[in-house]
Amino acid sequence: MKSTYKNGEVDILLKDITGLVEPLGTKEREQRIQTGTHYCEMLPLEYKPSPGYMEAYEAALEHFGKTTALAVGRAAEKIYRAKGKEGVLVSLARAGIPAGVLIRRYLKNKYDTELPHYAISIIRGRGIDHNAVNYILERHKPWQIQFLDGWVGKGAIYGELKKALKDWPDIDPSLAVLSDPANLTALCGTHEDILIPSSCLNATVTGLISRTFLRSDIIGEHDFHGAAFYGELEQEDLTNIYLDQIEEQFDYEASWQETGFPADGQEVVKNIASVYRIKDQNFIKPGIGEATRVLLRRMPWKLLISPEYENSEELRHLVRLAAEKRVPIEPSLISLGSYKACGLIKNIADA
């Protein structure tokens, strides 16, 4: 699969479907998703990032660039402790790829080791790409594999991963991430709810590749899952600039205390669903990163903010985006646990 990542930094195990699928706008995709079409059967339209997108991205770099760099280091050290120089990084496309590239760079710089790094698709409700997993197993031992993603929202993809790996009981089912406010994995850079800057943009910070795609008329039995390459956005591509900016802030001597949060993120989501009368938990997107993506990419209903963060600079971009889109901003009626914000998606049937 073509991308703008530097040669050797990641092998992307995806089928190139560029030009084979007509991308759809946000409103049409949302209507189709809420009437039964799976999100993986469509591709979103992607444009030159708007001022709103760029403001969110720049705010994330300003407030969370150093924090993200420290989280990369912590996650990388935990992976190295578990797998050593024999580890094989397997990022979940597409949000996991920048995290995987950064973790690989950190380990290369500090331990002079170049771990193999692959990117494969996993899709909520459809599972992992079996052909891609088998491709990796033809080249590496099961115990070497370490799955990676950018962050944990409420744990849907992590649950999908654990379910899928029952087909390969010898593979380590753990998931390494930079941020885990849901408190679901020990292999994280932090349990704090931080905004990973790459979550604010689409293809222009993830190698110009689309989100992954799976539909039987395009993806054959022996194919990898698919993705498109957005070559028309080449002038807007920030992928390697972003990676270099975070790498410049790595601290190879940093120490930290292992901390967790008592709040269970999945319980928080259940409570939100109950209080706000939301039947489908897929409409609930907790965490700064997920809330940002709701405001930028979906049809938002409300933005919930944890009361103690109402005036926080960390959430300034969220408040501005919500105001621009005329999305109500509310202090949460219940504790959000370690989440600082939560985006709620509009149910079109109620609109």
C-alpha cells in the first residue's frame, strides 16, 4: 500500500483501492451508518484541512506535544521490557500507525534496534484482517507480536482485538497505546486523557491513506483489507513533519511512576448511556481525542465536559469547534471518571 511514511518505517498490509470506491460526504455516510450500512463499506470524502481542523491540530501540538512524546517513551519502554530486540510491532490502521512509527523511532534511537513494523486493519464488528495476520506469522513467531494503537477511547477496538485473537491463541492479545483513560491496558504511555495531535487530522497526518475498507465486491477472499491513497492532498501532507516534531521532544532519561485511575471507562460509558437515554453506545465517544473527532467528522449532538475542566486551556479547541457548529456544550451530569470530555453523536432518527 502506497503512503508517505518514510521507507522502512512501516510495511502497510492493505490492498490499494484508490479510484475503486466513490467517497461520500459526512451527512450521507452518517445516514447510511444509522440505517444499517457498515462504516467499513464506505470511504469518507477528505479535503484540505479546514481552519477548524488546523486550529485543533496546532492546539494539540502546543498543549500535548511534549506529553505525547513522553507517552511514546513510556509505551516503548514497556514494550521493550516485554519483547526486547525480538519484538515485532503491529499497528492497527490507520490511527495506530503514527504511534507505531514513533515507538519504533524511540527504540531505534535509544537501544539501536530496528524492530519490524507492520500495519494491518481491524474493523469493529468485522474483526481483524486474517490474511494480514497470517502473512506476519509466516515471517515471525507468535510471541514476538505486539499490537499497537494510538489510544483507547472506550475499548471497542481492544475488545474486537481480544475476540479476534481467539483464532490464534499463541499470539499475545495485549494492546499498547499512548493514552488509555479507559484504564484497560497496562501497556500505555499514560492513563491521563490527553489529545494525541494525530487524532485531529485525517489522511494528512497518517501517510495520506484512508480509513480501512472491507466490502466483498472489492476485497477478495485472499486480499488484505483495503484503503485508498489521497494523492491529491500531497501539498497538505504533514505526516513526517508531525513525526519529526514529536521525536524532537523525546526524553530518553525520563522516569515515571506507574499510575492508574480507579474509574472504569466502560462503566462511565454505561452511565452516560443511561443518564442521557442513548440506546446505542456507538453514539458515545469519550475522551478529548474522540470528542474532537466527533466535532470534526461526525454529526454531533452534544459536547459533555467534566466540570473541573470547563475553563481548561486543554479543551479550548473543543469549545471553539462546538460553538462554530452550534453544538450545545454541557457540564456532564455524571462523573466522567478520567475522561475530560465526551462527544455525543446525533441520532438522525430523532433529528
